[in-house]
Amino acid sequence: MTKIQTPFLLFLLLILLSCNQKKEQKEYTEHIGDTVFNPKIDHQNFKFCDTSKVFHSRSLIGYIGGQRAIEKEFLQQFVFDESFQDFTGTFSIRLALNCKRETGRFRWEILDNQFRQIDSPKKLEEQVITIVRNLKNWEHINSETNPDGYCYIILNFNNGKLILS
Amino acid sequence: MKQVILFAFFFTFSFINAQVNCLIYPENSDERKSCEITNEALTYEQGSKKSQMLLDKAILLNPKNDFALKEKSVPFLKRGFILEGMEILNKAVEANPRDNLDYRAYWFFALGNYKMCVEDLERYYALPNAFPYIYTSGGDMDMRLLLAMSYAKLNQNKKGLDVMKKYVDSYEDTSDIGNLDYYVLGMLYYKNGEFENAINAIEKQMAILPNKYGNYYYAALSHKALGNTEKAKEILKDAMSKFSKPDYYSLINYNCFKVYFEDLENEYNLLVKE
């Protein structure tokens, strides 16, 4: 009796586990990219002006001086370290811009050349994110109301050095 | 003419949300149901929970529904979730390379990964059933422009120029030439040391679209390379007087050889000092 029950119970357990995995499928937010406040990584001071109208359109946010200015500001603050040498890949950094041109809700992915997830040296990651958090010249494009919104920037690295666009 | 046809094409499709014909699948089949659910998903706002959940449902019914996979990837990619978007788009490419390689190539290009863009487009154009004329999803640019610029970014200027020459020759009517075509051709002639051809191409682009100062920049560089420094100065001075420095720039750009206003100023200052 016991011999029959054990494989049967294992079988049931496997079924239960597989059902559970399906239930664990990532929940969607109302819109892809809605980013809720996380007290561990987000500054409390950043607030959307109107949470009912936060757009998801990269084309509505620009930067004074464009991508080149971002890269210039980045290089002014960036300090290369030997430990970065082996890192070749991409940082995709999302952020929110509110109606007062303040930024917050930074989230990022670190990817290899085929855009698969990888790690970078912790020191590099901290430096990149700190510099991007310090960028101040964001601008709303073609809007009189300066609505809240999200955008992202891409920074590509080769052997730990920023590739200029 | 090309612009008129393209306008009509995209104007029409903007109203029907690029829905696909599901009647090609057998009635009551999972493929038909999956297709219909995909169409329903497209009636909701892109990237909304409702739309994404319907696309998930469609993919569950037919995991090879590449159109649903592609549509699901779009909001992720547009909003900076590159990892998630690419994982989904890779599945679409696997299921149907012909209809999805170009879109993945576009994203590689847009994210500055020119090597992968070239790989995808070379693979696409080598397919026996590839369409010769394919455009970026908004219909703005022929993918051969992206291929040529990607070659140039990888310092394969000769290959880039060959693509551009064939591309321009492929249009029987020169009125079909767009806003960036002769610019990229001119830039590539310049990079290949064919300065007179570069000037000719850029002048053609200026006749089509006179309000882009990037044209002036490459025209000036080409004149300078030919030893016509005074002409180069004159062109740059003319550009700086005609245009003003933009307050800000969009972060989305199809032109990865973008010229900034400061490039005109810097080049002019260099020439004045010489």
C-alpha cells in the first residue's frame, strides 16, 4: 500500500507545483511601465503632479543638448576603474519626469550584446545610476502642460568604457 | 509618389489597428481563436493590462502566433524593458523570421547595437521570400538605410556605400527619394573619400529637404577635404545664420549620424583658425 502511495503522492505534488507556477505568472500593472514608489530605492520627495495622467511615451521627453549632452555629463563624472575592464554591455535605465522637470522612480536593466540579462561590477552599476540620477536637464517636448511621464535612456559600454553615440 | 502611397497605406492601417485576417485558419481551431483574440487585444490601448492579458491568452492558445508575440513585445521595448521585450520578440522571430527579423533589427539599431542589426538584416535580405522594400514600423524609413548606417557605425564604409548606391538605384522615380536617403548616401561617399560624389548627393538632399543643417555639415567637410576651405567656411556660416541652436533634442532618432548645431560651430572655428 505504502509503495503505491509514495509515487502517487509525488505525482500529485508535481501537479500542484506546476499549477502553482502558472499562478505565479507576473502580474501586469494597469500599463506596462507603471512604477510604484519603493521606499528602499526611491526618493520620497519625488511626486507625480497628476497621478491620473502619467504617459508612457519616450518621444515626449527630451534632453537639453540631446544624447550627446547626456554622454558629456556622464563622462565628466565617470571615474574608470580597472575592475570595469571586463564589462561589455548595455544599461537600460527607466525614469519618470514630473511636471516640474524633477526625476525619480529609476529602474534599470543590465544586458549583454544580445540583450540578455548579465551582471556588471557593483561599483560600475552604482556609479552609472548615480550619474544618471544627477542628470538635471530633462525637458518636456511639444507640450504646454508638461505632463508627468516615463522615458528611458540607453548607455552602451565596451570594456568598461562608454560608447559614444 | 512613394510618399503618397505610403501615406495612404499607413493612414488606412492606422484605423484598422493592423488587424489580421483570421479566416485563413480553420473554423474553431486554436489558431483561429488565437488570431481573433489578438485582434481583440489590438482594440485596447497598447501596453494596457487588458491588451497584454489578451495577448497572453492568444499566445497560450497558439504559441507560434508570432504576430501576438511581436505585439506583446512592443510596449516592453518602447518603455525600456529591453530584456522582457527581446525575450518575447526572439520567440516571434523564431516562429516566423520573415515577418519579424526587420522589427528586431530596428530595435537593435535604435538601441545602438549595430552588429546585431546587421546580422538580422543580412539574414532577412538573404531569405528567399524576403520583401525588397521593408520599412520601419512607423513607415518612416526603408530598412536598407538602417543597414547602411549600421555598416558605417561598424567602420564597414564600403559595404554601407554599396547598400546605399543599390538602394537609391532601386527607385526608378527620384521623387521617391526620402528625407534622409541622399544624406546617408552623401555621408557614406564622404567616409569613402569620394568627396565630389558626396557633395552631389548632399546637394540633392538639400533640394528635397533644405531645413536640415546636417547636410551643410557634410557638404562643408567634403569641400574642405577637396581643399576648398573658403567654400567650406561659407557653407557653415550660411548654415549658422539660417538655423538656430535647438533648446533640446529628442532622444529618439533614426539618424545615428546626427549632426548637432555645435558641430557646425566647432568645424567653422577650426577652419577660421587654419
